[in-house]
Amino acid sequence: MEIEDTNSRRESDLMSLVFEAERELQDLVDAKYQNLDSKGGPSEEDARPGRRPGKRQERSDMKAKLERSRQSARECRARKKLRYQYLEELISSREKAIFELRKELERYRQMVHDMDDGRTPDGLQQLIDEGNQLAP
């Protein structure tokens, strides 16, 4: 449960950073296109003579598209990293639980072996007391 809470916090922190970066990128794009006229090209004061205004727009669109693609790839890698960290922690906790259960199973096997040989196992009385406490 604690691992899930930690992962949830990490994921929410990462997502807030992603949203903040997206807002900053949108602000940059808005500032860049603020001087555009209603036709989508640069305004007359920004346009240079002898140049086609549409080319500049296409390049900036490509740059924005590339930046969005890069940002998306960064976010994807961050999510993938979080997912793998979560899975590694989950595997680690499950392996630890399996190890403890195997240890307990071996202890019970040893007790059964001792009882078969006619001996009283060392932890048998403690095990009986624990069982009595659990019963109503």
C-alpha cells in the first residue's frame, strides 16, 4: 500500500510538471503568433519584402509540431520509467513474501519430521498458543 502511495505521488508530481511544461509551451506559441494577421500570415510590419509570407508560417508550424512531438516523447519516457519502477518494486515485494512463506513452510516441514520421529518440535507449544489466541 505504501509503495502504491509513493508511486501515486510520483506520478502526480510528474503529471503536474508535464502540465506546467505544456502551459509554458502554449504561452510561447501564443506569444510567437500574436503578431499574425487574420489570414494566418505575418502582419505587414513583420513581413519582409521579396519573401513569401507562407513559408515562414510553415517553418514555425513544423517547429511547433516537432517540439510537441519531442515533449510527447519525453512524457512517454517518463511514464514508462515510472511504470517500470512500480513493477520492479512490486516484484521485489512479492519475492520477499515468497521467501518468507518458503521459510515458514520449511519450519512446518521440520516440525512434522520431528513429530514423525517421536520428538516434540521446539516451536510447537508457541504455535499452539498462537492458534488458541486466534480462536474465539
